[in-house]
Amino acid sequence: MGFVQVAITLIIIMLLVKPVGSYLVKVFDYEKTGLNRVFGPFERMTYRIMGVREGEAMGWKQYLGAMLLTNFIMLILMYLVLRLQKFLPLNPDGIDNMPAAQAFNTAVSFITNTNWQSYSGENALSYLSQLLAITFPMFTSAATGFAVAIAFIRGLIGRQDNLGNFYVDMVRSITRIFLPLSFIVALFLVFQGVPQTLQGNVDATTLEGAKQTITRGLVASLESIKHIGTNGGGWFGTNAAHPFENPTPLTNMVHIVCMMLLPTALVYAFGLMIKNKKQGWAVFAAMGLIFLVMLTTVFVSEYKGVPALDTLGVHGNMEGKEVRFGISESALFTAATTAATTGTVNNMHESLTPMGGFVPLAEMMLNNVFGGKGVGLLNGLLYLILSIFICGLMVGRTPEFLGKKIEGKEVKLASIALLVHPLIILAPTALALMRPEAITSISNPGLHGLSEVLYAFTSGAANNGSAFAGLNANTNFYNVGIGLVMLFGRYVSIIAMLAIAGSLATKRIVPVTAGTLRTNTPLFTGILIMIILVIGALTFFPALALGPIAEHLAMPH
């Protein structure tokens, strides 16, 4: 039964890939859609207020500058809201201001699409903070990732340094994609019982006569963009395991479909935009095969459970899982939330079996198994460029992609982006394990404690936001440290990829010859998978061997 549930969800996702991908191409090729009449006037008014000329093109440096400036201004505004929420309106429960280090971590987290939380939302944030510092950047950070990915694709197929207009791409992402989808999903969630109100806490009396305070708020609107924008986080501390965020198996399936919808469709849209569907499907196949292997691993690990308990008649690992979802839906949610770098959880990853916990860690370390909208595709294309370069060296030919030569500049920039990722994971993890105040935050010493710290920095670097939950990350060290890791994890790869796009855009297209390496074949898909796994294994295997793999081998049988 569990396998059937997983299969149905994956089939629904696959059926949506082509229509949604085709729609994305229309949006970013500035073609007219049915939503023009609805959003056109609002968009034009927004451009006038911003002083943006809709048809004005940007080179890669202008595009990058506009993106960084916009994100920086929003970051400052979000930080101020969190620091001053006690004095601002929409605070019916009288919640105090957020401390400085935690406010920095939270503002960085949501502007970078990470949505890591070192707080419980129902206890630490006012409604205004939930709206302006949490829900609002869920739209803008998702739109930023989308815009950058589209700009990179334009660089691949362009004839001059023209990546489009960042402001137009960002606005259209929000108005044509995120707002309509979020509105529909939020209405469905309200129908399923998810709260959507500006009223404060309500007191209730239990059957035993005890008093209980029930937190509520604008949950449905946050939940919808949280998953559609692959944001993560949650209104409540227990995230999508909370019955007010995820009340039924049906909402659970909708959450999974929403978080996988745009990352998968964008890969198909990539194939359409470069006018080479086979190339798009080759990248899709590489990502899809890795995802299926990861899903199978966590699925089987959780069903097998702990051998010592299995001999006592306790079959499967239900620790940390909601009964209404069971093992299968929890395993699929785990694989999907870290593949799509969403970070929302419907079960406690801390309670997964060692190899079950290995899966979210590995997916975030690779950071290209579909990934978040935009950035996942960019990271996949980074590996693709590297694979083309390596294959070119093997056959003694200048590597080319889509008719454009991949030369030293592009390979250096791609290498920087790829090397920064493990650096900002492994170095802070090592530092944390050397500092007494960081070690005291670990709730489970030993092999599992190493995994807790490793997971925290991996989640920050991959802009995922999920946590092992056994680590007290609300300390100055972790708030500042993970905050910096999130910044580097988000913007270094974006800067490198836009620079590559600017370089490729000005190159002339080389005619295809008999010696041209075809990158849209099953053979190249296999090469791409091997390059991804070999680089990932060489980089992270020692750390994984000391954490989840060692813990698995140490389990009593």
C-alpha cells in the first residue's frame, strides 16, 4: 500500500512536468498568457513605481548588481521588523523582539530561500513578522532563484551579453507563477482544515478539564508559498508534522507535489528554451535517477527499521513519524524536501535510521537532485559543464556545449562554485566540534552528534533549512555561523553562474561536426551521473563515514 501511495504521487508530478514547463517558457519569453489582463496593469504600475523600463536589457554585471541590491535592501528591512516586532502592529500575543544574532540568522535564512529556523514560530514571531519577514521573502527569494536560472539559460543561447531584465523577471515570477498557484493551494488547505486568521491564541478546555492554549494564524497562506517556492520553515516549531500545517494524507500529497512541481518543470523548460528537448530530458534523467536511488534507500531503511527491535516484533521505524502519514509518506517527504531543497519536514529527521538519515544529508551535499527552483538547475548545469570539460580532455578536443566552447574561464568559475560548497560545510563543522560552547548544543554525543552538526551546516550551505532537530542551534555561534554559511551558499554560486552566462553569451556558435561531443544522449547522462557521484563521494565520504555510515555499522543486529 505504501509503495502505491508513493507511485501515485510521483506519477502526478511527472504528468505536470510538461504543461507547467511549457507555461514557464511562455512567462519568461514574455509571451502573452491568459493572465495578462489580470496582472498586466499591476505589473506596469509596479514598473512605473520602481522606475524600471520593461524592455531594457541587462548585461550580466547589471543583472547581478540589481539582484544583490534588491536582496540586500529586503534583508535589512526583514532584520528591522524582527528586532522591533514588540513595538509594531499585528502582535496580538505580545511577543517580544527577537535577539540580534537570531534576527540576523532568520533574516539571512529567508532572503536566501533557506528558511532555517532556530526558533518556534508560534512563540517567537508576531503576525507582522510572519507576514513581512517570513511569508513575503518566500515569494521574493523564490523569484530571485527563478530569475537567475532563466538569465543563465539566456546566456547559453544568446549572441550578446543580454540576460534580460532582473526586475521584470522577478515581478513576472511572482505575479504569473507564485501568486496564482499559492492562492489556489491556500484555498485548498483551508478547505482541509488549515487555519487562516488574524486572531490570536484561543484557550480551550480538554476532556480531562485541563486548560490548553491553541496557537493559530495565517498558516494556509504561508504553507502554500512555502512548498511552491521550495522555501521550507513553518508557522509552528514542528513544521509540516503539525496537524494545523498538514492535517491529512491528502494535504501531505499536495505538499509533496507542490515542492517538486517547479524544480522538475524548470528542467523541462530548460530543454524548450535552448530548443533541444533531448538535452533537457538528459539532465532530467540524471537528476531523476539519483532521486529514485535516494528515495529507495530511505524507503527501504525505514521499512526495515532497527534489526534489534525487529527481532522483538517491532517492524519498521515509526519513531518521530506521524501515524496519519506512516512510513511510506514520511520517507517520500524526506527524499522530496531535501531533493527540492525545501527543508520542510513531516517527520523528525533526527529519528530516521542511520541510512535513512544518510539520504537527506547526501541529497543536500550533492545539491542538484532537481534542487530548489532555479538554483538546483544551476548546480546541475555546473556539473554538466565540468563533465563536458573532462570528456573533452579525454578525447583531446575543445569541449563545447550548445555550440559554444567551454574554456578556462568557465571551468575556473564552475570549479569555484563547486569547491565553495564543501568548504562551507566541512570547515564550520570541524570548527564547531573544536569549540566547547558548540559541543554543548549536541543532544546525542558520539556518531549521531557528529551527524547533527554536519547536517546543520549542510542544510545551511544547500539553502535547504531542514534540521536533525537534536541540535540546539539557538546560540550566538550557530546563529552567526550558519547565517554566514547560508549567505555564501546562496550567492557565491549565483555570482559564478551569472559570470559564466555573461562569458558564454558573447561567444560565437561553432558548427556541429563529427567530432562534437553529443550531450543529449543516454551515454552522456550516465557520464554526468558518474561525475556527480564521484565528486560528491570523494568530497563528503570521509565525513559521512564518520557519521551515518559508522552509526549504521554500529547498530546492534
